[in-house]
Amino acid sequence: PREIWTLRDLDGLVLRKFSRLVGDTDWKKDTIHREGQVLATEDGTGRRDAHLDHLGTVRLWTGPGGSSPVHHNYLPFGEEVFENLDGQELRFTGHERDLYPSPGCSGTTAVNGQTLSTGQTITGCDAVTSEDTTVTSTEEVRFRAGSSVELGEDFVVAEDGVFTVELDANLNTDLQDLDYMHARYCSPWWGRFLANDPAPESVVSSNPQSWNRYTYAINNPLKYVDPNGEFTAASIADRGQEAILQAKEAATRGLSDGSIAGIAAATVVGTAADVAGLVLEPLRAGEALGEAIGSGSGALSTTRATLVDTLRVVGIVAPLAGSARAVLGRTVLDGKRLATGTQLFGGRGGSQVKSLSAPPNSVVRGGGERLFVTNARGEVVKDITRGRVRPVNPGQGFGPKRKPTEEELKLLDEVFRKE
């Protein structure tokens, strides 16, 4: 019997297939991947390029330069609308599809002593044999076989006849097709896995759809994917949402001390967490989890990858909390209002002063006995100490020093005596 051997990478992605028959091993096909998704295949007929949709499903195969296109159209759970038997196993969401022979398909089909004058397809699950047969049809006559086509010496194709042979044909019914998703098989016809979900962490208490251990992509296959049969993109996002909410609660509890400044700070950090939560929504959309999902990474690794991207958003927004804590008081200098409840730091030797920002048109305390003055855009334009005053060109550097005025020294005394 003929055997098919498959070579995979560490993530279970198919790299090469071999065919073995009676001790002989032949190369069948190579598959090239990019970031966990199929890019192209190469077999004895040449290269075929894969064109994917947002879920990673191969919708179109083409030859070099876009030649010989073959389209694949699917119903929501992966059942193919019109079966294209092009020898490509990677189909719905880029997973391998095992195509099973129809129950009523005989082992060998014999066509003997006939004249085939009309276009038709003759199939055999294992083989098609023909003797003393003439093909005269100007429309295609195709012999499809799972293993071999054997033509006798008296098999003749007329000058205008059209005859083709298809070997390794997938003679199947959609009802029996199964998608191999690493941890278990899924039936595109039923839209259900054939085994219980082996990953208990994929249950999310806030999402009742995840409680059913057999559903595919929590019954929303147009939006979510299941990279490995254990952990859907939706579950990853839901767990990320829970983590963000916990972080938000912890942060806001720590900032909000009941004061106006504390409440403002908690609001900003809470908003950062909400923004991070919104980032998780597009992460659910198939391509959105990127390499972690595409490579079939484990549940914990994929969750960590999601949270890293999420916390980057918090890292961008959270610094605004310093400004939020500021409360603007009375006018103290050149029409500027004194900002309390916040503090700026200029770095070693004042290297960061040119990049600082604070509430606009305000005077803000710095490290030590130091004050910063901002313009209408919140950029620091003046750096005041008891020994000198330095004008600041935002984003560039300092101007020439001068001595502080009496008004500036008085303000330093007032601010740092009170605080």
C-alpha cells in the first residue's frame, strides 16, 4: 500500500511530503510559510502562490505571475461551496483538510471497449483502467483516480479528442472532510470539534460561549480563529481584557486618594486601561494576533504576546497621569498659574528639560529648589533656580543664563517654604 509521510516544524506546520510505495520514497511537495501562514507550495508541476483572507484561509492559488488561478469559496464554518480538487490540503484558516473517499466509491473503475464521444469524468477511488477504448469528444474526458490510471495498447485519443488524467484525486464528500487543528479535528460540515477541548484555561467566565467544549471559534467563525484546537483568539482576548481590568482597578485604587488631583489621575490611568482594552478587540480578528497565533503557539505564550502589545498602549497613555494630578491655583508669575500636585524632573544636568511638558501657562515645581515655566502648549520655556534662570527652546536646548529677578526669588521662597 502507498503511504504518505509528512515532515513538520516544531509548531506542527507542514514543510515537506513524501510518497512511499513498495519501498521507494518520492518527494511530493514542499510548503513555504511566512509568520505561521502558508505562502506557497512547490511540487512536480511548479510553484503555487497562496492568497489569504483575514482569517488565514487560502482563497486563491495562482502559478507564477498570477497564472492558472484556482478559487476556493467557503461557508462560515469552512464547508467548501464548490469543491476544487487541486491537490492542495491547506484550506480553511490555513489548516490541513483531510479529504475522505465517498463510501460508495469502488476501488477500481474499468472502461473497456467504448467510444467516449461526450465530455465526462470517470473516477476510481484507487485506479481507472481502460482497454480498447477511443476518445473522440472535443470536450474534456477526464480519468480521476486516487492512485493510478492504466491505459491498454488499444486506448486511442482521436486527433480532435480532449483527454486528461488526474492522479492523487481527492474523491470525497464534504460530510466526511475534517480539518486537522493539531490538538483535535474539526468538522466543517457540523461546525464542531470531534473531541472535548483539552485546554481548561480556554474557559472564560465572562463569555458563556466558551463553556461549550465542542464549538469552533465560540460560534463566530467569521471573526475568530482557533490556531491549535485549544485556545481561540477570542479566549485570548477575553483573558487579556480580564488582566487589563485587574490592572486598571489596582492602578486607580493606588492613585485615587479622594482629592480632585487623585481622581483626575485615576481617570487618566483608567482611560489608558480602557484604550488598551480596545486594542484587544482587533486582536480577535484572525490576522490580528500575528505571529503568536499564526505559529500555533501555546495558550500562555499567546496570552503573554497579547498583553505585551496591550501594555505598550498603557505605557503611551499613562504618563499623562502626571499632568492629570496637577491642580492650577492662583496667578503667580507673568500671568502664569501655580500648578500643585505634580512635579517635573529634568534629568542629569537638565538634559531632559527641553522635552518636558506640563499644564499650559503654568509654573511647576522641579527637583530640589527648582521651578519650570510652561507656554500655551505646555512646553517648558524657563528653568528657574536661586543661582540662575535659563530660557528653554522646546526640543532644542537652552538660551543664555541670567540672574533671577526679585519676583522669581520671592516665588521660590514662597513655594518651597510652604511645601
